[in-house]
Amino acid sequence: MAEQLSKSINFCRDIEIGAKGMSLQTLASISKVLKLSLDNIVFGISPSGDVEPLVLMLESCNPEKSKYVEEIVKTLLLALE
């Protein structure tokens, strides 16, 4: 995780044990790396029907992959009707 955040292992450990705080930017980066909503990280709650994990996955796709994902989702939704 430290590598994905471009932070040191010691910094991540210090955050985890509460020895250091972090910026909002770092918190947002952790949210993306862990594919968790900020509500889940900060408050420990995940609303039912939470689509944020899907949104985070889609944001990580390049434009070419996004087109394929969109077509797959459309096909899946039509099949489920």
C-alpha cells in the first residue's frame, strides 16, 4: 500500500498506529487504493446499495477499457431484465 500511495512504509505504519495524522489528499488516496468509501473509512459505515466501489474501479480504467466495460454492463443489464 505504501508504494501505491508513494509514501514510506514507516509513514503508513505511523498512520495505522495513530502516531501521525494525514492530509485529506492522503486519505482520499487511501480510499482509492483500498476501494473503500470515505464514509466507510472514517465512520465505519457502508450504505446499502453503495456504488462507490464500482465507481472507483471504473475510474481506474483507461478510456479504451471503459468503453468495453460500458458495453459489458449494458449487455448484462439487458440480460437481467
